Amino acid sequence: MDLSVEIGGKKLANPVGVASGTFGYGGEYEQLVDFSAIGALYTKAVTLGPRPGNDIPRIIETPSGLLNSIGLANVGVDRFISEKMPYCAGLPCAIVVNVAGAAADEYAAVLDKLEACDGIWGYEINVSCPNVKHGGMAFGTDPALVERLTAGLRGRTTKPLIVKLTPNVTDIRDVAKAAQEGGADAVSCINTLVGMVIDVAAKKPVLPLGTGGLSGPAIRPVGVAATYAVSRAVSIPVIGIGGITGAHDALQYLLAGASAIQIGTSNFVDPRTASDVLAGIREFCEQEKVTSIKDLHRFIP
Amino acid sequence: MKQFIARIVSHAPVSDCFFELTFDWGRSAGVPRPGQFCTLRVSPYTAPLLRRPFAFSSYDEKAGTASIAYKKRGPATELLAGKAPGDSIDIIGPLGNDFATLTPPDISRNYLVAGGTGFGPIRFLASAFSQTAQGCVLVLGCRTKSQLPRFTALPSARAIVCTDDGSEGIKGTPLTYLESLAPDPGGKAAVYCCGPLPLLRACHRWAETRGYPCFVAMEQTMACGVGACMGCAVKVNDAASGYARACTEGPVFDSRRMVWT
């Protein structure tokens, strides 16, 4: 059985990744996880300059979910390269740097700096953060902008380029197709859904910006449906994300058409989720005599 | 820091609204210190979803057990209250910094101030101080007598009890007591506080007028507990970003660092 995954001509040892924003830069979980069981670590989003993040409070739990408004808090690309990358580069898993920006030239500037850096497997382009005023989801909801941004970045790197899609659109397939047209090697499907929680006693939203991004098991059926639709609309690999808590959930995504998956919110609940998911996928494939991840796609036409 | 499954040793109410949970401590995880916390997964299902952080209320090296104190105030703590001795629970810890790492030298008197469930970590701190023979005044605030925790008396800590309704001890909050104190001629005192935000703020202001250093344990909603998610940010005045993570840069902060609003 071969559980490796090929994206943009490069291989990931296994299909299980840990999602951007839920695993920091890796070191935070050093004492709690076995990185050799992780196929890819998608870093916290990196922007050109440091970002303090949004006003507090930033998170609130919802029914089987988590609503967040972190606001891409990060140290900026220069400090990422000098302080975080040396540790990341020593990990046994692939390092996919999540790149964000307020404008197209910012994405390009971040990518150019990262290109000069060793140890990066590929990039995930964040055009789907719902918690920033500029860039983020403002890009990801417009297929033409996504195509242009992707094409611009495509010209700057030969490494795998993954575009992370927002579900906050009428038809996610249009954006996925635009990313493919722009030269993306894969799409991550999905980022968080826009949500709001209101403090009834205070008569105002809990999050200072009003809305946040909803993640966790509550959004899993949305992610699986999006993965099913997108994997039939594009020919590049789809990386399924949204509410995966165990192998059973991951297999829903893989059966729906995903070539790989990412664990997000569940890392907070149990940092060992990724290794448990990998073990469970392997066991299922053995039982069902499935020879590869691709082989799982034949069950649901 | 380690993740491990612990067996619950005892679980009992310590007042009419607070509980103390004692469990086998995975020694290889390290020794929990006063101010530090652990996160517990209270349900194997998806609601409540996130682990919940609880400060240590004691650690018994000989017995190899640690304790937390909590109040039932939502679905997660309701579920926790249903756990019985012998049950197992998923723990990650010890997490965060501790009071001792910030303690200045040459302090002769420590005011240990607790409001509500803050009595847990403050009692833990008091027991650590009693071992180093530093003078301690334990100031404990509660709404009413029936909420007062039945905690073991500490050898070297004098306990002052304050209740909002005057049903036990001083009528008022811990601040009522602190403000009644004559200025300390030596000036070598420090204040440690754990409890609701208004109490932390009031302690900080009182300590500032007296010129005492003050250390507060900040509470904030947490997701990861290990510094990865940036969710538990609190406002500080000495960081370029304006924020610090309660889980890793705290939960204990020098009160002069905090932006008090």
C-alpha cells in the first residue's frame, strides 16, 4: 500500500497534514507530537511585515466548533526566516509555508524572500482568511483575482503552489478552476466559514470585529461537499480540510475525492490526532484492500 | 509538558460551589509549580469541543498526585463534575509560567490574594512559600460564607477571609482588607493575585500606590494552550505587537505590564 501523495511533481510521505494557524511553527508542539507521522506542516500564515493580530477576545467555542478572529498575527517573513525556519527545516515532515498579504505585490514579496530559504517544501496561498480587511478572503471570493494572483506567483517559484479556498462564495468550483488556470498545483478546501456569536446580555457580538471564522466538526459536511464538488471540477489534487477529528472523518474527505487532508481545530483538542488519523487510514486501506489514496476515489463516482 | 491519561484519585466539593479534583500525576511530565496550569479534555465527543485550562491547586510529590479547583459554570465543568474516583482523564501539562519565576528577591511579606476559584492556585503558592519560611498573608474573597473553601490550614500563612455579604470575616472584598492596612514601613512586600479581572485590576492599583510589585494570573479563553493559536492574547504595554499569549508568556504577569482597561 502506498500512502504517499504527489503534488506539483513532489511527494508527501503521507496524506495527513496539520493546518495553518493550528500548529504554529511546529516547535510549540515539540513535546507532544511525533512529527514523523505528519505528512506536511502548514505554517501559521506569514505576511511581509509583522502583524499584531486582532483585538481581544479572539476565540469563542460554538456547538462542535470554534469561532476565531486571530487576524493573521505573525512575526513577519524576515523573522520567520531567521527565527522559525531553522527549527522547521530540521523536522522530518514537509514544511508548507502559508503565505498571506494585503495586496498581490505583498504576496510576491513574501514568496521571493522565502524562495531564498532552504527547507521549504511548498507554499499554501492564503486567499481565504475571513478576519482581515485587506487581502485574504477579499481575493479568494473573486475568481479573476485568484487567477491573476496565482499566475503571478507561479512565475516566481517551481515549488508546489497550493491555493487555499474560502467556502464563503456562491460556487467554490469557480474559484478552484481559477486557481488551476493560474497554475496552482493543488487547492486546499476549505478555510473557515464566516460566523457570528452574540453576547445577549451585552447585546453585542462577542468578537470585536463582529464576525470570525468558524472551524471544527460543525463545518465538516460543508468541507466534504466542497471537496466532492471541487475534485470533480479540477484536475489538480484537492486537499480536504474542515472538522476532521479522526480517521473516519478523514476517510470521508478521501472518498469524496481529496488526495490529502489537513487536521485543524482537532490539534487543539488532541495533538495526537494526525498520527491517529494516519494509523486509521492505513488500517482502513488494508482492510478494504485499497492500494493507494487515489484508489479510494473509485468508490464514489 | 506531556499529554497523558490520568486516573482520578479523589473528587469532592470544597464548598457549596467549588470542587477539587485530584488525579495521578505523570511524573515524567515535570513538576507542576504554583501558577502553572494543565488542560483537560472533559468529553470524548465534539461538544464541549476544546480542552479546558485549570490552574493547579496543589501537587503532592510523595503521593504523585496533582489537584485543580473549579466552579461549575458551563457544560464542560458540569461534565467534569460527573467524574468519579477511578475514572480516567486526558491531561496536558504542566503549562505556562509560574509565580516563582517572577518573584523578586528579598521580599519579607507576601500578600496572596484570591477571589473565587482563585483560591486554588493561591493556596498552592502559599504552601510553596510556607516551605521557604517567607511571611504570608492569605486574603481570600468570596460572595458568602457557604462558598468559602474548606481548605487545610497552612502553617505559616495567616488567612484573612472577606465575604461580600459579611457572613464570615470582613464584610467586603479582599481590597477592603488591603486598603485598611497601615503603610508598610519596610516596603519589601509583594502581591500575588488570582481571581476575577476586577480583583486583579484592583490589586494592581493598590500595589502600585504602595510601591509593591504585583503578580497577576490572567484568564483568557484558550484553544491550544501551548502557544500555537494566538487565541488567548492579553494586552500588554511592553510588546511590539501589544499582545502576549496567556498560555505561554503567562498566565502569570507582572501587573505593571498589563494594559488595564
